[in-house]
Amino acid sequence: MNTNRSNLMWAGIFVGPWVLGFLLFTAYPFFASLWYSFTNYNIVRDAEFIGLYNYEFMFFKDIVFWVSIGNTFYFAITLVIFGTIVDIFLAALLNRKIVARATYRLIYFIPVLVPTVASSLIWIWVLNPQRGIVNYLLEAMGLVGPNWLGSTTWVKPALVIMAIWGSGRAIIIFLAGLQEIPRHLYEAARIDGAGPITVFRHITLPLLTPVILFNVVVGLIFSFQAFAESYIMTQGGPANASLFYGLNLYFHAFENLRMGYASALAWLLFMIIMFFTLVVFRGTRRWVYYENE
Amino acid sequence: MNSTSTVVVTRRSKSLADRGRELLGRFGVHLFLAGFGIIFALPLYWLFMSSLKEQSEIFKVPPDLWPVNPRWMNFPDVLEVIPFWTYLGNSFALVVWSTIGALISNTFIAYGFARLNWPYRDQVFILVLATMMLPFQVRMIPMYIAFHQIGWLNTLLPLIVPSFFGNAFYIFLLRQFYRTIPMDLSDAARVDGANELQIFWSVVLPLMKPAITTLVLFEVIFTWNDFIGPLIYLRDNDRYTLSIGLRTFFTLYGARWDLLMACSTMFTLPMVIMFFFGQRRFIEGITLTGIKG
């Protein structure tokens, strides 16, 4: 009895700060933003209850909202497909026991350490149509580089390329996943005469699916929350071509001061993130191979 | 036993053609890693090289791949064009206080979840993990309004204070480490009459150094890079952190790529240096937890 009560007391002391923080910084904003999403609110005047109007406006009247949804899906899907291919490819190469492996790994990882503001400025400058190094090199190869950030066609691919450049974190996670694959499987396959492509298709890829799944979910969630890059580099332009979900939300909240509408956008974002997480984890059983099952 | 002998046999019978193929494979790996490596390193090369160019040279078409007269004075010049020391001081204060907060709160809270027994502990822990699904955008608006009402806008407090109440990601990270420390150590101390606080402080915490290093690295990098937080809460130029200051610099002097790149270099360098010191812990932290945005 006595030990139970002292256990409870210590639990209260150690976990208490989290409970307080949870109430103040998670539970309160969670319910408050749900409430704001049913109001018209600009901070200066009191919130005015308008029922589901914000959601109705969002789905049926706000064209810009649909533009931002389209842009975000374009960005997310392109990033997830190309990012996953590049990252697995590089991780598979980095997994080989070769000279200078540590140096290679460092080169691929350093972009992760560059603060977003700095990397955004670097990429504006690198992609400068006349004076940037990218178009200079394209020209040297006999190609005409596009107007990148100033072009409605190329602005999204440009931001995807930049995101893949900064995806060293995913490479590290894939690398760790590759190292978990038991060596004896590879040796057995080699004895059976399987070539490198067969080995990759039938051993590496199936055993890597949990890690791929994880990175896909993270990539999707990241895309829907992405903000700083487009805010700094393009402000959503040209012609809203890089207006992503997170940026659109920010503009409504802090530039138009439409806090109620922005809260509705935030709640939809929350639903989308929950949906991705649940759908993908439910689909897990279908196509992901877990060794223990 | 059987399989080992087979491997030995195959190794011995390796033909010259096999060896040639292996060498070729190795060469291919290097070719790809180096090729992609150059692409990945290019933006950082362009950053550093541009930061050494003269203002007139920056706009040359086609650009020089290396400055004719490297101009190191660009770095001190930045300090005169923008209030660099003020920004640095604010960034420094933010990083130090947030790290202290994260360190104290999370070591405490995670201990409660990993090494104390209390009813519904694991259910509450699932709630901790669930808070990670709530996007920043949902908290952002109510927290902004609340901080506005208590007069904390334009101070670092909204950015610092929440870190004193724990963070789901760090709680998860530290809990993983706490669980690897044998319970017998705590039990022995308990028999000797030590209370939970003494066990935490003098028995368990000294064994947590690697995990604490990981936490400090993540928190320092996260707060140093943070853009949207300071963007929302800080109004006046003399309150800005470096990330907001650098972006302001860009909006005011958008054509001074010599100085912008010099400033970006100075902003990035501390993170790279820190990474070199804590590389192993940092990579370990990423693979253990998957992500850190």
C-alpha cells in the first residue's frame, strides 16, 4: 500500500511537467483551434460563430484552396517517387564496403545540416537563370536551362530537386535498414547464381519495405507541412504555382488575419495527416514484409 | 557448418573472370557515388565560392567558377551591413535556453515512463506518441492568440517556455535509452535507502551521456534553424534570430549575393562544425527514431 502511494507520488513528480505541458500546449490549442474553425475571427474583434461556413467556403468557393491542394499533391508524389528511388540507390551504393565510404556518406549528409533559410538562398542563387551554376552547366552540355523559380512549369520540379538534395536523413535510415538484412540471405542467393538485379528485386527490396513505408509516410506528411522554402524562395509564385498547403494556411492566418478560416485549414491538415498515417499502416499488411510474421 | 564450407569452396574456385567482374562493379560504385557526390556538393561549392567574390564579379555572365581575387573581406562586411551580433545574440539565447529546458524536462519525464511503475503508464505513453501526429499548424493559431493576450509577442518566451514541458520525440528517444539500463542498478540503490530522485540523479543519469548528447545536438540544430516560430512571434528587428535576420537581409539587399552568401556561410558553419564533433551520436539518433524535423 505504502509503496504504491509513493510510486504514484514519484510518477506525479516525474511525469507531472508533461501533463501540464500537454494541457497547455496540446490539448488547449487542439480544442481552441477546432472552435476557431467554426468562427470568423481576426484577433481585433471577438470571434463570431458561423457554423460550418469556413468548411463550405473551403470546399465549394475557394479556388485557391484547390490550387494549393493540387500543388501539394504534385510536390508530394513527385518527391516521394523520385526521392525514394534516389535515396535507396545511394544507400545501396553506400552499403558496399569500399574505400572512402565515410567521405561519400558525409557529402550526402551535409546538406541536412544547412539551415532552411540558408539553403533556400543558396538554391535561389544556384538556380538563377543567367548567373547560376545549374544553367551554366546545362549550357555547357548544349542544353537551354529553364527559368526555374520564375516558371510555372519548373518551379515545383526545382523545389523537389532541392528537397531530394536535403534528404540525407532518409539515406541514413535506408542505410540502417539495409544493414539489418541478414548477410546469409545474400550469400545463399549468390550460391544459387542470382545476379545483382535479381538479388535487389527479390531480397533487398522486399526486406526494405517497412523502411520504405516509413519514409513514404514521413515524406507525405513533410510535404503537407512544408512552408519555409516556398515562403522564402517564391512566396507561392509565379501565379500560385508553388502555393503549397502550409504556405496558403500561413497567408490566411498571418497576412489576411483570417484566423477562423486558417484554423479550418489547419484542422483539415490534421485530418489529412491522420488519414495518411492510418491508410498506409493499414495497407502495411498487404505489401510490407515483416520478418517476424 | 555446411553452408560455411560451401562458401569456402566457392571462394577458392573464384575464376579470373569473376574477379574482373568484381573490380568492374567496384569501379561502377565509385563512379556513381562520385558523380552524384559532385551534384550534391555543387550548391555548397557555389555558396562558398560566391561568398568570396567581389560585387562586380558576382554578376558576370558566364560566371567564373572560382573568384579571380578571393575577397575574404565579405565576411567582416556582413557585420556592418546587418546587425549580425544582435541576431547572433538572440539566436544564442534561444538555443541555450531551449536546450536547457529540453534537457531538464525530457530526462525527467522519460524517466517516469521508463523506470517507474504506475497504473495506465503505457496507455499514457501512447497518448504522448499520439501528440506527434498533431501538426504544428493546428497549435500555431491558438498559441499565437494566447501569447498575444498575455503580452509575450516579440519576446523569445513563446519559443523557449514550451521546451520546459517536454517533447514527445525526445521522451521517446530517451525512454529507449533508459530501458537499456539494468533495473538491478536501481533496485540495489533502493535497498540502500536511496529515494527515486537520488537514483535518477546519481545512478541512472550518469549512464545516459550518449542519449543526452543526441538530445542536445538535435535541439541545438532544431532551434538554430527554426524559421516559422521566430517568424510568427518576433516583430522588431532587434529581436530577430539569425534565421529571420538572414531572410530580412535578403528582402532588403536581394542583389548582394556576395554578402548574402557570406552571411549564409557563417550561419551554416556552426552546425557543420557541431556535426563533426557529435557525428556518431547524431547518426545513431536518426536511425533510432527515424525522423527529426
